[in-house]
Amino acid sequence: MPIPRLSRAQFRRLVREAIDRLPTTVQEMLHNVDVEVRWRPTPWERRQAGVRPGEPLFGLYLGTPLPQRDSSYTMTLPDRIVIYQEPHERFCRSHEELVEQVRVTLLHEIGHYLGMDEDRLQELGLE
């Protein structure tokens, strides 16, 4: 049975709390990165993530990972991490599981920002 639906403000608060609990060194790495909360991914975002039909997409990193940047990387808009509320609520069975999944999703997308691929994130338990 799914957990009761949260308001957008309540879900944003969960995401903000997950960011606030990150180690200071990680928080400092997130300069010029916007973290957004949206209801669900668009078809384009699902294609970007390579998610198959029926699979959940909890979050998405949109930008240029740090290791791929060079001296020509200037005057750009902030990178974005998008956290999707609906998949979290649909697949989590308790508030505690929801809080943990938000944390894992945030760390997963930060991993992409830092240049980690899916295999490395899976090794770290951030799948």
C-alpha cells in the first residue's frame, strides 16, 4: 500500500533536509547546481536517463559532470538535479523508506555530477 501523498512543500522539505544532512565538503562541491523537485519525469527525461517503460525514475542529473569540464566551460547555466516526487511516493511503503530513498536518489545524482557512472554508483550502493 503506498504511503499518503505529501504536498509539494512537504516533499521539498524532505529533499532540503537530505541536502542539509550531506557532509559539508559535499555541500560545498554543489556550487552552481540547482536541485529541483518535480512531480514526475517527462518522456524526454525518461529517454535521457535510459529508463525502460514501467521502471521508476527517481531523479535525473542534467549537466556536464565535473571531470568532463575544461577551460572552455564558462558562462553556463547551473547544472540541475531533479528529484521526482511521484515515483518516490509510489514505490516507498513507509515515511522512513521515503526519507531514505530521497537520500539515496540525491546521492546518486550527485555521483553523476561528480562523474561516476552507473556501475560505480551500484558498487557504492546508490542504485
